[in-house]
Amino acid sequence: MTEITAPKSSLTSGEFTDEIREQLKYTQGVTPEQATAADVYVATAAAVRRHLVDSWMKTQHDMVNGDTKAVGYLSAEFLMGKQLENALLNAGLTEQFEGAMKELGFDTKDVIDAEYEPGLGNGGLGRLAACYIDSLASIGVPAFGYGIRYQYGIFKQEFDENGKQIETPDYWLVNEEPWGHVDYNRDQRVNFGGEVVEENGKRVWKPAWAVRAVPCDYMVPGYKSGRVNTLRLWTAKSYDEFDLLTFNKSDYLDAVIPKVEAENISKILYPEDSTPQGKKLRLEQQYFFVSASIHDAIRVFYPGEKNPDLTTLPNKIVFQLNDTHPVIGIPELMRVLIDEYGYDWDTAWSITNKTFNYTCHTLLPEALEVWPASLIGELLPRHLEIIKKINEQFMAELKAKGVADDQIERMRIYTDGKDASVRMAYLATYGGSYVNGVAELHSELLKDVTLKDFSSVYPDKFTNVTNGVTPRRFIKLANPRMSDLITEGLGTDAWLSDLEQLKGLIPLADDPEFVKKFAAVKQANKNDFAAFAKRKYGFDIDPNTMFNTMIKRLHEYKRQALKILAVIATYADIKSGKVDPDTLVPRTVFFGAKAAPGYYLAKQTIQLINNVARVINNDPATKGKLHVYFPWNYNIELAQNLIPATDLDEQISQAGKEASGTGNMKFALNGALTVGTLDGANVEIRERVGAENFFLFGMTEPEVSALYAKGYDTKGLSREYYEKDPQLKQAIDMVADGTFSDGDKDTYKDLVNDWLNKDYFMTLADFRAYMDIQAEIEETYRDPMKWARMAVLNVANSGYFSSDRSIEDYLERIWHTGALK
Ligand code: 7GP
């Protein structure tokens, strides 16, 4: 094998053009004259893949033959975003692409835009997985991302004429998808159902049905590392295309039922985020991809071996469980080792224990998956037996350690009785080596609250890895102007693979020339966004206002309600003449958020925001002073456009509820200032950028706990805040009295009822503090140089939040491996 080098930047534009021409001709069958931007996109993608193949093969060869352990990142979601620009950047082909497009007479933007964004994830967890596989490849750690190639990703969001969210299916495979290679020759059989019988003193699973798992491989090029990893997403296929007997007896539809049922498994992504589903199909999805991936890893690392020595498995690969969704992998590996390879229980347990680790991404107890034992028994009877045995062993172990009986009872993985169930987070914690939270505060709360019983017995299992984001996509691609300015300021672009180098910008915060340039970059980004929003949504946005953004999933704990109530309060003050609009900093407020289709209060909040926007944007009283826009279908593309244009971002979750957040990192790294609570990674961002460069407000986590203890949500204490605060009262009254529903008082009654009687996430309790911090924000914004200086310091001090650093932490604290030599 040849020596590994950074991708050939020696490829000339001319050569790259020729490759694209070849692809157009031989795979697309069109001449460059006939070609559309969509054709050129497909041909360019194929040319990029071709260019990466050697490094991809070399990486796989080195992975299998070297002594560096690989990482298997098991995740039900990979929210990748569009691929072309990123692949070009990481492959070192950006300039060649620009040259080729010139030569072929195409606009680079049109070609990049021709790609359909795959939405194979819901939010933070899925996007984090995508950032992590970028960083793994960029650092040169051999890795597989393992997941599902859903035919339908997260739904497309539209708003109807009443401002309600409408979900339409996202069939992202409408056109040719040039990145994935379907490898029918590396398929796996995944069994389901049936029963377990005793044969020659052994438990033998007799499954009732099986699906064929076919991998689709995506190359994951590292940035300047010369390494290319694999994202392997599985598709479910039927072994029986067609039942001829049934067809002859009855009709076509009945004859394809088995096919439809099998293929349903990878049909659609569950659109839930931070909420459990508890659906049979969901468990089928989980087992489907995890079983296929485990067998695939054994195939890869023990090629052609009939009797592999699987006691070496933990030296070959370490599986990271991305939340509880892949946790069925623990009993699956036990089953594979015992039933398929003949290992005894203890050996199998020791291998399994060393091979898995678990990352938790939530603080909401209801989001920790619990499966009915009956369902597991029905779909995976052998696994249920194994889980019960793991539970018995666990309880005996706890007893031997002298753990009190009531604590042991609380810690059960398998709960007996009528509603017997399996707690996947507990199974993951016991079954793997390490458990980590995703920000310091989150990891502390996991240890001290959510998994307290476990951390008291197994303190060494618990660790933290604070999330990160890839600077390639979220700085370099999203914000090319700022990237150029950073490179100019630092005199090198090496910061893109060593983000702590941004610290070199600190002295430039005191250089008025640099700060001015920085402010000019932000203004240009705002102008760009206004043009983008006009094109895409028809919005008329004034780029000379403060851009104030809240983009994330719609969830009560994230408190979009707090933001919209504050907007309403300001609007009311303008209307009543209490505030002279000319004294306000002109502001444009942006929301972007999808609500889970069955999440009623979240959907009401969306409707409210849309109608507040409608009323305010049409009211001459606030013209030029306050506007609200809600671009629909928030996705990665919108994030890449809006984040670099934002002045102020909102991270206002109730303290103790947001595990980390990653949007907060993207904003800080793009020179937005944050208004936020002491929650998730906000805590660490503020620590790094400096308290004076962060707008902090609201209760802390201990204050929140104390207020719960007083009965905030159970005794209806929120009403006291409403009665006490005239501004809050007025805002809520306006929602109730029909101001945003054409006079109809019923439209938002459930939302209002919840605020006044429960308000579990304490929106009302934090309202005053949130309004008060606005004065400070406005005063700061009135001094553009001061604001820009603070923004520079946010960028300069946020290098820690690179996903490269997160991966380094995983390597050191959990995976105990490193880059390929
Ligand atoms: C999210 C967390 O809500 C967010 O705080 C965190 O930054 C992100 O994961 C990445 O760690 N969680 C999810 O997206 C999710 O679906 C399932 O959690 C329990």
C-alpha cells in the first residue's frame, strides 16, 4: 500500500472537469450541453467518490490489519445535511470544483442547491452523530457509523392558513442519490419472532420470520487527513418479493404483504425527539440495524474466519450506543457469542461489557426508553431470556456488594409482574463499560439524580464528554466570510483542524480595525440572509435590525413560549403607548422549529408564534421596530444560512433540562451573543467566553428544584407570577382574549390553561428575569463596536466546542484508542 497523504490537491481543475464530463457521458448519458445543474451535481458527486476510493480502501485495509481499535458509532439517526460542498472541502477539491464549473458553464450554487437534503434525524442527537463521524475521519480514527437508511426522513413542515403545522412526507430519494453505494453482497439476515426451544441442553431460537438487511455505504472523508471512513446505513428488504401461491388464490395485494411488512422497517424515521415512542415498529428498527451491524463488524474484522477468536473483539472495535435506541445490541451480542459461536456466559459477558459504552442525551426521565417485556418476548424471545438472566446476575452482584434491598429493587433492569418491562438505560449502564452525559452539568445530574443508584455502586463508570460541532460545516462552509477574516487574522487556516487556535484572535478584539471588519462580515451575512429568505420564503426582512434567533426542536422545556410571551409583552407596550417604539432597538425575531406530530402543546405554540408574527408584521405601529418570522421546515440548510447572520441567539431552556445543546456552540462560534440560562453547555460556553460576554438570566438548577419542592406545578403557583406581574398578565391575557386568533378565545385555551395552572417548565417564573435582561441587551447593541468586540471574544474562546475535541475526549476517557498510524 502506498503512503497515506492528504487528498491530492494536485488534481487540476482541468482533470476534474474531464472526470465530470466522463461521468456525465458514461453514467448519465448526457452531453455537457444537455446537462442540467442536477445532472452536473450527480456527475460531480460520482467524480468525488471516485477520487476518494483509494483512500477509502486504504483506510479499511489499515483498520483491519493494523492494531488500532475502530469505533462503531451505533445511532438510529445521522442528520448529515447536504453532502457535496462538505465532501469537496474535505477532499481538498473545492477550487477544482469552482474551476470545473466555470469551464462547464455552471453556477456552483445551482449545482450545490440541486442536492436534496437528507433528513435522517430529528435534531441534536442526529446532528451530533454527523459531526462526530466528520471528526473521527478528520482525526484519522478508523470508524463506522451504523444506522438506518430511512426512505422517509423527518417530515416536511408546512404551515396552513391558520398557522398550524402540517406534516408532509419527506421522500428524499425522489431523485438519484449519488453518494450511497448499495452493497447487495454484504447483506445480513435479521430474524424476528418465533420461540425458544431446548435442544441438547441448549436454548435454541426458532425465529418465525426474517428480513434482509442490505447496507448502503457512504464515504466519510476526513478534512485533510487522507482518511475516509464509512457510514453504513441499512435498508430492510424482503426475502420473498411475491407469494405466488397467495397471488393465485386471492389477489396481488395479499401476495405482497410480507414484502411490505419487511420493508416497512426502514420506511420512516420516527419524528420524536426527547419523547419515547414505545411502538413495535420502533423496536423492530432498533434490533434490525443493531443486529446487522454487529454481524457486519464480525465479518469485517475476522474476514473469512469460521471460528474467529471473539475474545479479541474488544481490541478490534468499540461500540458507542447513541442513547438508548441501540441498547438491544447488548443482549444481541450476548446471543451471538453464546448461541452462534458457542462461548460460555461469563466469557460472553466479559466481551460484551468491554465492547459497549453508552451516551445519554436527555434529562427528561420520560425519555429513557422502557419496553414492555411482552413486546420484547414477542419479537425477540431469546433476547428476553438473556435480559432476564442479565438482570438476575446484576441483582446477585448488587447483593454481594452489600447494596440495600430497596435500592436493588429500584435498580432492576427487568421489572417483574403484570406490567413487566425492560429499562434500556439501566441495561446500557450495567452492560457497558462507561456512561457519559453530554455536558458537565448534564453528567453531574446523571450521576446525582437520574442514575444516582448506579453511580453510587459503579462510580468509575461515569464520565463526561461535552458535545462539540464540526468547524468544517458550521464555520468554513456556513460562514466563508468570517472564515477568511479569521485566517487573515491568524495568518493561517490551521485553526480548521485545531480550533483552539481561535484563541489567537483574543488580542484582535482590541484592534478596532479588526473589530470593524468583523462587524462588516456580520452585516454582509445579514444582507445575504435577507436575500435568501426573500427567495425561499418571500419574507421582506430588514437587515439593518438586530437578528434575534431561536432555532431548535419545539419542546416545552426549551421554552419557545417564554420568547413569544416576551415578544407579545413588547408589542403590548408599544400598542399601549407605554413604550415609545423609537427608543427600542429595531429587532427581527426568527423562530425555526418542528414539533412532534402528536405533541399538542408544542403544536399550539407553533400556531401562536405564526399568528403573533402575522399580527405584528401587519401592524403599522411596530413597523421597522419589531418583526417576527418563522421560516418553515427548519433544517441544516436553514441553520447554515441563519446562524452566521444572527446577532443574538436564544438558549433559554429551564435550567436542568437541556442536556447540552449544540446550536449554542454553533452560534458562539459564528459571533452571535447568547441570552441564556445556566443550563447544558451554556454553563461551559459562558465560563469560556467570559460572564461579561454572555447575557445570563433566570433560575439555576437548584433554584428550579427548590421551586418544585414548593409545589410550583402541583399547587398552581404559576398563577401568582401572573397576578403579580402586569406585563406578564397582559401578554397572557392577549393570547387568551383572541388578539392572535381573530377574536376567538378558544384557540389557545389549553396553552393558557397550562401556563396558569401547571407550567411545569416554569416559563412564568422566569419571565421577569428574561424581560429585565433585555434592557442590558439593548444597551449593549446600541454600541456596535462593543457588541462586535464581545462577538469576537465569543468566537476566540469557543474553540473548545469543536467536535474534534469531543472525539479526543472520547478516545481518552472511553474508547482508549487513537488515530491510525
Ligand atoms: C439532544 C439533547 O436534547 C440536546 O441537549 C443535546 O445537545 C443533543 O441531544 C446532543 O447530545 N437529545 C436528542 O436529540 C434526543 O433525541 C433522545 O434525545 C433522548
